[in-house]
Amino acid sequence: MNIPFLYVHGSNNKFVLVDELTKTRFLTESQRIQFSQSICDQRSAEGTLFVSAYRTGYRMRMFNPDGSEAEMCGNGLRCVARHVLEHAGAPTASIWVTDRWFEVQWEDSKAKVVSVRLPNIGFDPTAVGICVSTGAAPIIHQALPKFWPDGETTVVVMPNPHSIVFVPATYTQANRSALATQLGQWVSANPQMFTQGCNVTVAQVAAPGVIRTQTYERGVGLTPACGTAMCATSIAYVAKHSEWLGKSLRVVPAGDAVMTCVHHTQAGYSVDLIGNATVVYEAQVIIAPSGCVISDSETHS
């Protein structure tokens, strides 16, 4: 079977995007897992995005390189947003991911900059299988000495789980990467506390309203950027700096920087994530009945 795809990135977070908008035959669940594992390995991608029509809008599913399905992916959603906005020739669209709708729109259609709003953000650690003595109480800039004894941790549900720690200005990029890896691997080795795993971000305030991030992503490892992590970090920042609520923040990962804006209403917290959605090239591959990639065809830029 031939599978055409787009190779895309948001903030240098690279994905394979498979368009299922006009198809009548879809990959099976086992084929999606095998395809994602093999194509991510061959193309050095950090996830596979499947895009289809759904109800009155669109649907995105994102599979990690290990074949697991992620509840959400902010950088991937920006890439899907560009794809469906161009497909529909519209300024806005609604995309269903896991259990909720996300509203997306062009921020700058010429520069291919997209804005997505991430709604209904939660703080209940038990909702994502994090077992701590405080139960369902929010963990916002609190000590979790078993996880990180040297400072405070914030847990945010995007709906995928995120643990954020802030480090002093003395930490270099290498220091942040090393700590993110250390904490991310600790999470993987301690499923009794993190029963569903967790994305870990080491954050650093570079200036008022400017935050550096380095994320160890569940199912991926150390990554140049993670959209939901940048949003979760923005919420953690605003929790201590409430004067930035409703204002633009600049978040600088190892990849391309984004702008975020945290909102709070009676319905809860939401975050606008604004950044690039870049198409690198188009290509297609041939897959075996299992879903594994067995040969490449010509790549078209």
C-alpha cells in the first residue's frame, strides 16, 4: 500500500502528517502503531499525525515513535491546523483531539503562523495517574522531594500530563537538558508514582515574560520543543506572576520560539499557542500489511 505524507514541523518538532480527509480506506489500529514506529525511526520524526474529517470539523490523532498514542500535541496541532485551514480555504477551523474540540486560526497566513487555543486545562494529578500523598489536590509550585528534591514542582493536565520545575539563571542549556533527561528517566523508572508516565520540563526565567524550556517527552525522550509543555510552563509561570495573565509570553525551547497567552474564566484556564507550522517536503512510502515501511519512493520538496 502506498502512503503519501507531509514532513512538517512546529518549533522544529518534526512530524509525519498523513492526510485521511478524502480516503475511504484507513489504516487499522495495529497498522498505525507499526507505521508510526517505522516511519519515525526512518525519518527522525517525533510523531505521526493522522488527519481526518470528523463531525462538523476535523480530527487529529498523534502517535509517538514508540507507537503509543498521545492525548494531545500542541506543535503537531499547529501543523494539522495549517493543513486543514489550507484544505478548507478558511480562516478558522475546529479540530477534535482525544476528548475535546480545539479552535484554530491563522495568525499570519502568509508567514504560515497559526494560533491554537488549548481549553479546559486541569490540575488534578490523579486524573493522569500521578499518585502522591496529597491525592487530587493541585500541585502548583510545591515540593515533591521524591521526584525533585531541589525545588518546587507544578503538575498541569493539558490533557496529557506535565511536570514543570524552574531552575536558577545559572543553569546552562546543557544543565537544563541533563536535568530534564534525569527527571524524565526517573519518571519512567517509577511507575508506582507516575502510572501513566509524564512529560517533564525544566524551565528558566530569562527575563520578565520570557521563559526558556527543555522537555523530556513521554514516548519520545529529549525533544527540541513540546507545544503542550510550553503551554503548561506558561501556566506555571503565571501562577507565580499573575500580572502576566492575559498578556503575551515568549517561550524559548531548544527549537523555534512561540508566543503564548494564558486566560482564566469561570470555565477554567486556557492557553493560546502561536507559532510556525512548516511543511518541509512531501513524499510517499510503501508499507507491508503489518504497517511497517518497506520502501521509500521519491521525495518532493
